Amino acid sequence: MSKKNNDNREMFDSISEEYDFINNLITFGAHNKWKKKIVSISKKTNPKKILDLATGTSDIAIELSSIKNCKIIGVDPSSKMLEVGQKKD
């Protein structure tokens, strides 16, 4: 792993608990609209598999889980971000 990639992973690890709040703050809540749009488009195509790259705290993957008979795989270089996502319902 390059130093830059490692630095990015460490940075996201360090803010994982506050990430959702920070994201809401810096986008003025617009990220919620973007996420809903992604889910809406995805539901129309009725996919069987979805790969959510850089899933972060898994908000989109969690919403996509409402698609019947669809397997969602979320990956992220930050294990701490994934841990936060795993705590969500």
C-alpha cells in the first residue's frame, strides 16, 4: 500500500465515529438526497448483486438491502468505517 493510501485509510479510521455527522455538516445534508437517488435508480434496475466500493459507514448498502433477492457487498479500506456501519440497523 502506498503512503498516500495508508494516510487516507488512517484519516478515515480516525474520523469514523464522527463521519456521518461531518458528512451531513459539510454537504448541508445534500448527501442524503444523493444517497436516496442512488437507491431509487438501483431499485428500478432490480439488480441481483451490488458492489458498494468505498462504502464508508454503509448507509447506501443498508438502504440497498431493501432490494429483494439482491446481494450487496460493501468494501472500504477503512476497517473503522466498516465497524461503524456494522453497528447500524
